[in-house]
Amino acid sequence: MSSSITPSKKKDEFLRRLDLFLDRPSTTAEDKNVLKAFLEGTPIRHRTLPYIDNLEERLPFAKRLKSLCEVIKRQPTEAFWAAIMVMPLSWLKEEVVLAEERENDYGSANVYLGPLIDHRISAMPLIFKLFFAKFKLEAQYVARFEEPAPTSLPHVHRNKAEATMCKDRDKFCVITKASNVEVCHIFPFANKKHPQLASKILLDLHWMIPQNMRRMVKILYEENKIDTPENMVTLSLDAYQLWSRGVIAFEPLMRHEDHVVLKLRWLKTRNTANSKDISPYGLADLAADPNDVLHDHPENVKLIDNKTYRPILDGHEVVIKSTPDCKCPDWDILMFQWYLCRMSSLCAAVEAADDETEDRDDEDIGNLTARMAGFGLDEVTRGRTSQRRSHPFSRSSRPSYMRASTRSRSSYRERSISSLIGSPLPPRPRARSRSPSATLKTESPHANPRRRVGGGSNQENEAVE
């Protein structure tokens, strides 16, 4: 029979261990300073809620949508499931009710809901690649919008002065307080090269994201804020690696005139050591409970506060203040990031990727968009309005990552262009794999992450060719 340890006994045991630590010959002055900082540190940790809100109320509507998809013989993807788990609950309710009304009006949901579901599913590949700066979008864009892809800019440069202002504003990593930092874009800098294409894809997200996508386009392109501190945050190399791989995310908490308050959130993963085959483009069960399929990352995946030496836990407060010369990150861009990071966590879009992975995913995406071709609904002209819509599923959307693979494929661009012009292109030599370790490690600050939630560091490439 085990006896419980009383608080007084726990305290005595702690003091005994403390005495041993102080008397140990190997204990240095630096060790004592670290312990002192740890004991004196008082980090602010906000109460956190599950990052899928109102789950018990949400699941019945997801089941009703699943039933509708079975009637019209549609097979939704994991990404589509992630979208309905993340979108505002009131929007999901409205759209399911409207879809059921349409089914009764037409006598068969195939007349209306089928093309609409296809339209939503076919949007996901473009959204993912846009947010994670994975291009080769031309063929997918043509299938989606039934028009030639817009011309991209030949050359864009990073603005070093803007990056310097961001560093001066933040001074240290906003999460860990480390001094060895990178300036990272929240919305990828690479999209600056594709203004027309990216703008149209953003406008196509209105069906599930609360942020007004027209305002997002205005901020990023019309006001040209992609390469400004309003779209930047300063991170340590290990924090950047975890953020770029969707392990952590910023949840906007409060905004003020001169600063924003965020919560650092540790997201979960769909993949485990025994299950690594989840793909954003794989078939999904819309009625699945996220609690049954999400898992914590390994315990050794962590961040440490460089001032207090305490672990950075879920809910850790992050404050970013404006300066007279540099504004804090834009609230709408931060909210956009929060939706997309959650979605990537839900559909396993962030898991380990290499050159071969991207080729495999491009083939899956190509097959997906080919099946959906011909359902080009004109959603782009709608935007976010407060009026009741005449049909379901007309709100904004968000992105994710890519799936691991061991199969070598020619690039999607080669295959898709070849199929369009009818003549094969010469094969490219197989690229050498540069995949990261199967386990997430933050010990090496020089690791080059293959996936990015934001646009990445200003220390990578000064120009995007």
C-alpha cells in the first residue's frame, strides 16, 4: 500500500536536493545564477482553450454535412475536414442548414451541393501552396479558375532596411528572448513575386476565414506591406524552425494602439511513430472527433526562455510593441496566420518534407484538381458580407503543409505543362534528398526547415528569382 507524500515532505525533499546541488563540487557560479533566474522568473501564462472552439456543438453539423456528401457521392479530403473544424461555428451552422434546404428545393443535392463541395475541395491545393510558398501553381490555377495564370514579376528584392527596423523593434526573439535571431515574414515574402495570382487565391478564401480577404489583399499588395515590419516577427532559430513546421503558432489575444498581445500555442500533430501516412489530400471522415486523431509532439520538442530558463509552455504571453518608427504586426495578418496554422495541424500538412515529397504531393494535387475541373464557380467576386447568402459554403479559407513520401516523381510543372501542350519535356535529374530528421529537434540552430508557416527569414535569399 503506497502512502501519499504530504506537501511538507515534498518541501523537505526539495530542500534536500537543493542543498546537494549547492554543495556539489561540479556546481559552478553560472549554475547558481541559472537556478536563481529560474526561481525568480514569473512568466505570464494565459489560460488556454482547445484551438477548435465549441467542438461538442460543431460535430453534429459536421455529421450532417457528411450525410449530405454521402448522398451526392462526394469524398471530402482531410483539408476540407480541417476547414470545417476551424471555420466559425455560426458559418458552419448556416451553410449546413442552407445546404439541406437546397437539397429539398432541388430534390437532389447533386444539382447544387455537388459542384459546390467540389469547388471547395479543389481550392485547397492552391491555398496550401500559397501560404507555404510552394509554387508551380500554373496548371492548378488554370483548372481552378479556367483562365491563364497571371504573369509573375521577374525579380523581387528583400528590403534590408525594413528588416533592420523589425529587429530594432523586437530586439530579441519575441518568444525566447534569445539574441541570435531571424526576421521572419508571417505571410510569405515569396508571394511578392506573384501579386495577381496570390491576390486572386486570397479572395477565394472568403468562405471560411473571418478576416475580410479584400482587406488582406489591400494590406499585402495595394499597400505593399508584405516586406514591412507589419508582416514580420523576430524569432530565434529554434523558434523559427518550430513555427515554420507548424508545431507552434501565435493566437492573437488583445490589440492596443501601440502593441499586440499574443498567446504562444503548442499545436498537435496527426502523425505518430506508428502512423505517418496522413495527407491533406487524403480522404477524410467529416464526423471524426479531432480529440481522437490529434497527438502531442515528443516531450523533447521544447523552447526555453533565455532569461528565466523556464520552459515556454502553452499559453505563454508574447507582447510585441510598436516604436515611433516601426508598427507592430498587423492584427488581421496575425489572425490569418492563426487560422492557417490550426488547419495545417488538423490535416497533417506540416509533416516532414523533402524534394521527393513535393513531387508526390504535386501528383496527388494534380489528380485532385483534374477530378474537380469544370466546377469554376465565381466566388472571387463575392468577398465577405454581412448579408444572408443565397447558397451555402461562401466564406473564407486557409492553408497547410505537405506529406512525406519516398517515391521519386518528375515535378508537377513538368507533367502538367507537358499534358497541356502535348509534347513531353526532357526529364530532370533526380534531386538529392535534403529531408530533415524524422524527429523534431531544436538543438541545432542551423537546421534548414523545409516548410514555412510564414514567409521565412530575411537571411535566406535577398532576391526571389
